[in-house]
Amino acid sequence: MERKSPAFTIFVHACALLLAAIILAPIAWLFIMSISPAADLAAKPLRWWPQSADFSRYQQLLSTAENSAGAAFTSSLRNSLEIAGMATLAALALAIPAGWAVSRTPAIGWSLSMVIATYMLPPVALAVPLYMGLSHLGLLNNVFGLALVYLTILAPFTTWLMKSGFDSIPREIEAAAMIDGAGLFQTLRIITLPLAAPVMATSALFAVLLAWDEFFYALLFTSDQRAKTLTVAIADLAGGRVSDYGLIATAGVLAALPPVLIGLVMQRALISGLTSGGVKG
Amino acid sequence: MSSTWMTTRAWLLMLPLLVVMVAVIGWPLVDTVGLSFTDAKLVGTGGNFVGFDNYANMLSSSNFSRTLVTTTLFAVISVAAEMVIGVLAALLLNQQFHGRAILRALMILPWALPTVVNATLWRLIYNPEYGALNAALTQLHLIDAYRSWLGEPGTALAALIVADCWKNFPLVALIALAALQAVPRDITAASLVDGAGPFNRFRFVILPYLAGPLMVALVLRTIEAFKVFDIIWVMTRGGPANSTRTLSILVYQEAFSFQRAGSGASLALIVTLLVTVLAVAYAALVRKSAGSAA
């Protein structure tokens, strides 16, 4: 084995501390801003640590009193949840049968390649017709309309993940069940889908993360509290005339909380999902 | 079971996905192509056929060439920095030190942070009056007076690139780390016995294992960086003086701010073509590097 000199050990620990600081400092600052009294944030020299922790902004944003900053925020939170939920369910409903079909019948694999190739399209290449189409259907500024548009992003990605998932389930297991007299759908329901449950969960979480993160279509296709998503609400706050930067930071913390929790809990599955695609790609 | 029936059944299972994809991607794309040959406005009547006028006007405009340069700068510098920092971080995380598991878990944080939240966070950090960067640099006596990092054409693009790198290098690091852990220990041990120095060991023993996954990360990140919209829109809206205007921002302005759907569509397709050319060129590279690694 390689000899590790004390100098090398110290060097590695110093680098690790530096890396930890680079990762944590901006995130910690976002949280500190959210609980610092406004006077501390406007002080010169800047007060890095609040004199007293002030959680009132969280209360303010999560209150549903009419015409408050909280009403705009909570409605966008609800819209984001609804849209991410609907788009994820729809994407999985499309991806599971399609992913299985491509996995078991390589002859039609080229059709999935075409679907995945749409990843290269910049959203601006679809935006104008989608805008006109949604407007024609009366689905502008509507959570269903936005969830439908999100399928352009979610469906190819989840299908690709599901296909790799089914690839790792040996088809011999399905064949054995069929020989025992189970029909195709019975086999899928009893054998294949339970085995694919972890992949389905990973795909669903990826889909939720993608929908939660989406900004471009939401910016274009929503205009008020009926459909505006969290990302648009935060961009509004950041670009608007809000004088309390702590409030913007608080909105950021709240919007980041669900994906960060998903990321931490699902760390292993998310990374293996990403790298399995990477290695096979 | 006959293979024809198997194939038919597979197509039937694919059908819902294909129908939806045609509706939300295929048809809009074809419609964008149609629009790009007209002078249609965003609202109102269909517009008149103008042939390749939109393309000619766009390609010859100084706005386009300047925006193309800005986009290329943004994409090349941020992706290159993400790759280098990401690999360095992965090499570090592959060493043994106290708290390694925690640090590795922390790496997921910037990646999980929504892009808009990341952009907002850095916008606050760069704030010209109350921002943390100004405060820190002043307190360390590195600058004399507060600066408007996002308000000056000289620094805005660099400030955006830093914010983009911070969010995206951890993903490169995690992908590289997964690849590093696949390097067989006896190979690195053998290279030590053979007297390979650290640099040669990285170049000839470790890098071949990283090449495949890193190429894929490079392709995906470059395509994304070329299409970049969110972080720039939230932080600068393409300003100041259009110094951070990328292609996607230009299309947005053309099609939605100025409501010129026709010329916006032509520009969007030019961007699509550029991204496709990039992706195809990269795909050839990936195949080549995979071939040499095998």
C-alpha cells in the first residue's frame, strides 16, 4: 500500500475543510439571512451572525392571510406541489409500459432513442407553438396546462430510467411465470412491477425534482396566483421591490427544503441512477 | 409467441408515450419550423410567408453574433471549470480522512438546490449595497469600495459563471467519484510498484477509467450550458448592456418581449441546430474514447 506521510494527511484534511467551506458557506448564508433581523442585514460592516434569531419571516410566508406576501407564496407552493405531482404521475404512467416494451423488445429501441434525443431541444424551440396551443385550449395560466407541458421534460427522462431498470430484471423470471400459466399482465403485476418498485421510486423522485426546478415554461405560461409556481414566485420576489432581503432568503430556504431532503435521503439511489445512465450512455 | 406479435405488443405499449410526445414536442417543433418562414406575431393572425428572410436577418445581425460569443464563453468556461474542480474534488473524496462520509453527503446539496433558488442566493451575495461578497472582501481589505458585481459589464458574466459552477461541479465530482471507486486497487498498486509518479499514475492509470463517465457528463453539461436561461434570467436578465445575454435569452426577448414569433422561431431553430451539431460531434468523441478504453 501507498505510504501516507503526515504532511500528505494534513494536506488532505486542509483540502477537505476548504471543500466543505465552499459547499456550505453559501447555503449557511442563505439560512442566516432568513433569520437575521433586517437591520443586521443592512448594517455596515455586515453583521455575519444575527444578534437574535428571527423566525417571523417563516410565519409571514406560510400565513394565508389575503393579499399578503404569504398568500402569494402559499398559493405558489400549492401550485408547485400539484403540478409536480400530476406531471410525475402522468410521466410514470407513460414511462412504465414504454420502458418495459423497449427493454424486452430491442427492435423498437430506436423509437426511445428518438424520444431521448429531444433532450437536446432548447425549450425556446417549442415555446411559441406551445404558448399558442395552450392559449387556444384555454390552458394558459392553468396547472393542468403546465403539468402537460412538463411532460416534454419528465416523460423522456423517466422512460429512460425505467428502461434501464427493467433491463436489470432478468426476463427469465417473467418467462418462468408465463410457463406456470400466468398471463402477460398477471406476470407484470405479480413479478415484474414489484421488482421494479425501487426504480419506479427513483424515477418518480427525479421527476418531482425536475418539475420542482422548472422555471422557463412556468415563467411564460403562468401569470397569477392560480398557476404561478414557486420558482416564478421566487424570481418575482428577487426581481421585485422587496426591501427585506431576509424575506427573499426565507422563500429560497422553503423552496429548497423538499428537494434538499429528497437529495440527502435518496443520495445513493440518485447517484446510481445518474451514473448508470452515465456509464451506459 | 410469434415475434411479430411481440413487436406489435411492444408498439402498443409505446403508443401512449409516442402520442403524447408527438403532441407536446413533435407538433410544436414542426410548427416552429413553419413559423420561422413567416413574419407572424405572437398574437393575432398567421403572418405572411417571407422565405428565409428571418434566418438571413438573424444570422447577419450583430445581436446574434455577440450573443453567440457570450453563450460560447459562458458554456466553455463554466463547463471546463466544473470538470477540473469536479475531478479534483473527486480525487480528494477518494482519499481517507475524517468526515469523508459527511462531506460526500454534503456534495448533493448544491445539486439539489433549485436553479432559481441558487440564482437568487448568488444575486443576494453579489448585492452592490448589502451583499456578503462586498462585505467579506472589504473586511479582508481586498477591495476599498463596494462594487456592483452584476451591474458592471466587466464582471457580470464572471459572477454568473461562478454561481453556475458552484451548483454544478458537485455533480461532476460525484460522477467522477463513482468512476474512481471502480478503479481496481491492484492496478494502482501495480503502478506504484512500477514507480509511476502521482501525475503519471493519474494520466495513464486512473484517467482511462474516468474518461467514459466524464465524457458523458461533459456532453450533458455543455448542452445544458448552451441552452442556459434560468440562472441568467433571474440574476441579470441578460444585462447590463446585454453583456450576459445568451441565445435562449435572445430568443425569449425576440419571441415574447417583442412578440415577433416568426423571427424568434428562426432563432430558436438556429440554436437547436447548433446544439445538435455539438451533441453529434461529442457523440463521435464519446464513441472514440470508449473504443480506445475498451
